[in-house]
Amino acid sequence: MKRASALASTLAVLTAGLPVWAQAAASHQQGRYSALNALPDWGGIWFLEGGERAPLPPLKGSYLAARKAWEQEVRSNNGVVKIKGSNCLPRGMPGIMALSQYPYEFLFTPGRVTINQEAWMQTRRIWTDGRSHPADPNPSFMGDSVGRWEGDALVIETVAISTVSDLAPGVEHSEKLRVTERIQLNPKDRNQLVNRITVEDPDALERSYTTSATYRRDADGRLLEFQCAENDRNRVDAEGNTTFQAGDDK
């Protein structure tokens, strides 16, 4: 109680010289932060530990044909896999949440959950203030994410995911890709997060599919700086694609 009183007194001193509207805004913001106390504890950093093995997406039409052509090219090139663009391009959605050995950090602020990942220093912003997706969002690797809390579960819907990213090696998607996640602590293990991921794409997929990922907490860990551009040295072919082959990372 003494600490709370001291914080209130400090806030009063800091805002005393501000206009009335600024004082009201500061008081309102303080109230919004207090609401975060009702959210579950996702502190620390989290390492991907496992989950269901993601199935090969049920592709159709030109997307299925493109995957088969990719498989044939890999066989013809003795296992060499072409990577679109630079080796430093981020993994993007949904791969960022299910295909990484690098840790995550979840930050709760009023109206937003921010997910930082060490790999490529990626950042996802999930808006939880009740807003909808923009009418015409700009595609990006992380997409446009809006979420809501259902009890202790964070439900996230992501659209406008750049088609430069892929669902799996050689598996492309359309601009209509929609990813829905449900993330919550395992009730039997409070140091494990479970993420149920549902993928929909009416243009590229015969049907939606669901997979899962689990993350293990390191309560005292921290993210390290990751500067991919310092080591962007994969081979480049005549078309400007980088390539990867088993042993390149040794």
C-alpha cells in the first residue's frame, strides 16, 4: 500500500504542471496498465520445443503444380534448395511461430501484444484494442494481426501476409492466406505455452489445416542481437537466388 501511495504521489507531482487534458490522459493510461494485471504471466523468453509435425499443406491447382516442380528441381540439383531472395529475409508468418530454434519474448501493453523473436530481430504486433483489419492492408512478412483474450487464451487472426514467404519449403500461398492462432499456458505446466495454428487459403489449399507448436520458458533468459547481414554469404545463382545445401552451415 505504501508503494502504491508513493507512485500515486509521484504521478501527481509529474502531472501537476500539465494541462487538464494531459492530466486526464495520464490518469487514463495508468488505469489501462493496471488492467494488464489480470492477464496470464508469460514473462521470460520462450524456446520452441516441439508440437505436431506440420503436414504438407493440401495444395491444389497451380500451387500444387509449383510444389511438384520444386521437388523435381531439388532432385535434379542433388538436394540443393533455392531460396527466394536474400538469405537474410525473415521467415515470416506462419513459419516464425513454428519453425525456429531462436527464442521469443511476449510483451503486454495496453491494447497490444508484441512478440519479439531473436532470429532476424523480427517483431509482431497483435492489436487487442478491438480494432478490425484495415480495408486494404499492405502485405508484410508478419501480416496484419488482431487479437482478443478469451479467458487466459490469446486468439490471433493474421491476414495480408506477403507471398514472398512460404508455408513450407517450396510451398507458396496466395494473398488470401489467413492464419488463426490460439496461444495459452498449459494448465498442467505453467512453463509451457501451446499454440494451435489453423491455416486457410481458398486459392492455394483444398481445405484448411491445423497444427500446433509448444514453447518452453526460460524465466531468466534474454534475447541476443541477431544481425543477419553480417553473414549473408550463401551462394547466389545466375537468377539472383541464394542456395542452401546440407553442410553449408558448417
